[in-house]
Amino acid sequence: MALNWSHGERVASLRLPFGASSVVAMDTLVRAGDIVARGTHYRATRRVDAAKALASSPETVRGLLRVRVGDTVREGAIVARSGQRFARAIVAAQDGRLVHVDAAGGVHLGTIRGEWTAQAPIDGVVQRADRDRVVIAGSAWTLAGLAAFGPSRAGVLSRAVAQPFDDLSPSGLDVAASGRIAFGAGRAGGEALTRAHAVGVAGVVCASISFRALVPIYGDDVSAFGSASWDDAPTILVTRAFGRAGFDPDIFARLAALEGERAAIDTATASLHVFAAPDASEPAEWRDIVLDDELSGERADGL
Amino acid sequence: MLPLATVAGDEESLRWCRSLALRAGASVVLAVDARDGAGLAERAAAFRSSDPRVVLVVGREGHDAGALAGVVEAARVASLGADDAPRVVAAGSREMLAAVHEALAGLPWERTASPREDDGVGLVRRLRALRGQEAEALERLERVALDADTDDVLACEVDDDGVRAAFASRGGVISAELGVGVGRSADALVRRAGPRAVRRWLVGDAVPEVTLLRDRIANLSRFVVSAPRGLELALAREALRELIAAMRRDLGTPGIERPRVVLLRGAFAQFTPAEAVAAFLDAAEPHGLARVQVGDFDAALVIVPANQDRGRPLRVVDERGERALQHTVGALGVIPTAGRAVVHTERDDVVAGSPAIGVVVDARGRPLAIPDRDGERQTLLRRWAAAWP
């Protein structure tokens, strides 16, 4: 598989989870890591037959609402009201949001389980922003990887190991690495990955990882094709193979030369973007990977 | 595979949904029971995260159409503003279709005949059409099963894209497909069946620990490489086992447990005849007598004695004459034959062919008991493997 390190125009498309309550405006200039959308995870939704409660036709329910769809409501707040002297009203039974008004005049009120945020995976201009997705276009140096896990995150590019064949060591990670994207390790173990997340490392870029580390962190259902998520989980980009492999020395050298630059891992496309000048590095191609006979990782003599 | 969400509000319709998805070779990414009491936001979030291309709604006369319409409304809310909103395919009563149509409010949709009217044939055809060219492999396998010169033909195929089986009997054919197999679909297999299910078929001194096996399967799925023979056989066994179990559970096809002719294709044809037949017997656990063909050649005549046949003699006639076959309960035996062979049982069942391996007597019992403990399992698998030439 030929994977490349190159500079060019990139387009990042973020498909938002359900429940977006605010999104960034079109044509906004954003930096990787900026929040471009916020939303709500709902615990439960109750449907109130507003047309019946307000003694009105389904078509007129929208006009009787006191809050907009998507707005937060506090317990006791009036959601909709009709009539003058003999008024009828729908009152929120608990804190939540007005999720939807259906065609039959039903009002769906959801209770909030948590909030989510979506971060820009790239520096650029917002080309599309709605409840479905946010599309950002910009230029960057990009390293295409094999698979990525966790949410997209941004940070400062930082070398994690001295040599491209070294494993990521948990003891070498402390709060000084907070906000960094640690690259270069041949392999990351489960302990190193969770420790990196705990001390605030934004993401790890390594050549390989074993399912022995992935399963306890991302669950039994974790896939070899990666899994982008919105949860608070470690972010990792695997560049070469599963099991064991070494970081390509040429790519390692190029990334090392850009140490200190801002960077971001885009888990949806399994790539690392580094925001440096077009002449800051040279394009490169991965050497072909040769797996051992048992497929347990890259062949030792191929390192 | 076609990512499919199924919506139903009663047990019978839920069974139809499972059966139709299996027969169409669609991948069920979300199964909604409209009676589960979930609210619109939870359902919309589920639709949004599973991202189906098609939403199949099956209803039943006399059942609550409002609940189904509520789920469809959640699907619509989940895809508001999306360029690629899912297509809704609805089948059911006139009242239900009217309620669903009202809830769609702009989503692309189509209605089809209720699966109860035509045994689901129309819906399967439509879902396969939505799959496009991907569905051709399944239709090709159906033709292979139908073109065989006899009844009760089971054709099985496993490859990089998944596993397929077609059972033809009395001029009709029923087939199914799952997106789990060898090569790049092996990752989906271990996610569906679990790595332990694949690992239990591995024999050798260095069987990898479960998570390390997942590394190997992940590399197999991501790179164009050939798997070690033992791993490929284990994947083929488990993929076919998953499919046959799903067909027995969701299709309830009579006769599929007793095929008269078995045609093994795809990756099976890359194995030696003995490996392919052994993999089929472990995966499908058939009953009765069958002629097993691997690729275009007769590989074996298989006999699985029923409990009531224990102790009764079997006779084989080939170019060397007639012989009685003795079998040991719990064991697997292979008897080489010369030229054309005919096997007779006491009850006058007959199977004939020119098998490359000979006659295989599988008296291991049903279902196969495979120990969980590595040591016991390895001993048993080695004993079974030693029976083959």
C-alpha cells in the first residue's frame, strides 16, 4: 500500500451527530481544534399532543410555540400557549430541549444526557455548515495513515521517541506533553495510550498498535478500518500495520523537522494534517510494507 | 453490502425483516422494534449514527400504524439537510402505508407488496436491485444451484466479499448472503462471531492468543495478502457456520439440513478436496447422505448416520466390489473408493458419484461438541484431522 506525505488543498467533511444546536457560520476562517458545532445527546423524549392540549389544529401548533425548535427549556417554562382569557398552555415538566414538532401537531421534548462538540480537523474556510455536516477547505501537509480511532483532535507536533522503532513509553509521558500530538513511535501499548490521554496528549501517531491495546479502550467491536467517534476517548493514528511495525525513517525525519508546528489528527480520513508552509518539507512516499508470514506485523527485516 | 435499517412493530414482521435482509444480502445496521417505547430523539440519534441507505418498514394488518410512522418520522428528522437521505421501502396494509407516507414528508420512498402475499420475493428483488452489481454473485450462485441435475442442492461460496449459500429444491431456490468471509471481510467476521469462534478451529503448536489473532486478521483485511492456510480454513469454516445458522434461524428452509448434493465454490475451491469437505462438515453439520462437489469435481460421498441408524450396516459398491462399512459412534472416518461408487443404507437411501477422496462417514453427532479448553480442543481437532487422507 503506497501512503503519501504531501502538501495540498484538503477538504474535511464533518458529519455531525444528531441534535446539533449551533453550527459555525459559512465562510468563517477556522483553525484546527476550533469548535465548529455544538449539540445535545438526549436521554429520553416525550411527545405531547400539542394540538389536543391547546385545542387547535395541527397546522397552527408551530405558531403557538413560545420557544423555537432546538431551544433549551427550563422546568416550568411555557412551551406553547393558546387562547386569551381561558388560556391553555404546555408547560415543560423538566429541563430539556424542544426537539421536534411533528405533522400531527405533537411536540417532542427531550431531556439532556450530555453535550457534544465538533472540532475543526483542519485550518481553513467553512464551505458548508448546517445540521447535517460542516465542510472546511484549507491547505496542509498531510500524512495518510492506515486507521484512526477516537475523536479528531488538534495540537502541537511533538516527537514522542528518539528512534522510529522505539515503543511509546508510558513513563516518558507527563503533563508537559499536554496538548501535543506525539508522533514517531513504532508501537503504542494500551498503558501508554491511556496515560497519554490522561495527561492531556491530544493524539498519538504511531506505526502500529495491537488489538490487545485497542479492545480494552475502544471495545470488542473495534474495527481494523478504524472508528471515528465523538466520545472522550484517546485519539490515535496508526500508520503502518496492526501488531508491530516501525515508523518509516524518511517520514519520521520529515515530521521531526516540523516539530513545534500545529497539527491535527482527522480520524474520519485517518490522516495527520500539519499546518506548515508549502516549502517547509518535501513530499515522500512510504516504503512498501512487507508483512511476516503469520501476518502478525511488519517483517523484522523490512524495518 | 447495502446498509439497511429495519422497522417493524410485531414479532412476525420482525422475522420477515431478518429474513428479507438475509435473502437480499443486506447488512442490517439498525433493527428497530416500534414497540420499544423509545422517543423520537433517541431513535433519530440511532438512525443518524448507523447511517442506513435503505429503511425497510414491514407492517401487519390490524397493528398500530402510528408506532411505525413515528419511527419513520425519526428517520426523517435524522436526515434533515442531508444530501444522501435514506430511501424508505414500505410493505404492509393500506392504513399503515398511508400513515408512513404522511410521516415521510419528502423522504424518497416506495411501497411494495406485503411479503406475506408473495413470500417476500418482490421485496428481496427490490432490495437486491438497490444493492446493484454486488448482488450478482448471489444470483449467480442461485443459478448454479438450480442448474444442478437433481433436487435438494446446496451451493456454498465464500470469498473476500462475504459468504453465500443457495438451496434449490423442487424447481425453487432460496439463498442468503452475509458480508463476512475471508480476506478483507474477515474483520467483519470476527466482529460478528468473535475472535474465539475463529480461533477454535486453529490447530497447531502456536495458536495465537485472541487479541493477537485479531492483529493478524486486521492485517489480512487491510492488505492484499494471502492468509496462512490454517487461518483461511478457520475463517471459511466460521463464515459458513454463521450463514447456515442464520438461514436455519431466520429462513426456516425445510430440507437445508439434508442436502443431497453440495457444491462448494469460491475459496473452498482453492483448498484441497479433503480440506474443503472437512470445512463444510464442521460448518454446516449436515444430516443424511450427500455428494459433495468442490469446484467441478466430485470430492466425497458423505454419510451422517442418524441416531436410529447406529449399528445398522452401510454398504458401498465401487469398482472393487461391494463392501460393508462399519462406523464408530463419535468418530469421523474416510473410506477410499475406486471409480464410481454407490453407497446404500439400511433404509435404501442411496448416494452415488466418483469421489476423489472416497466415502466420508461423519458419526460425530449433532451438534458438534467442541471443547472450550485449548488442550482438549486441540486433541479432538487433531483426531478429526488425522482421519483425512
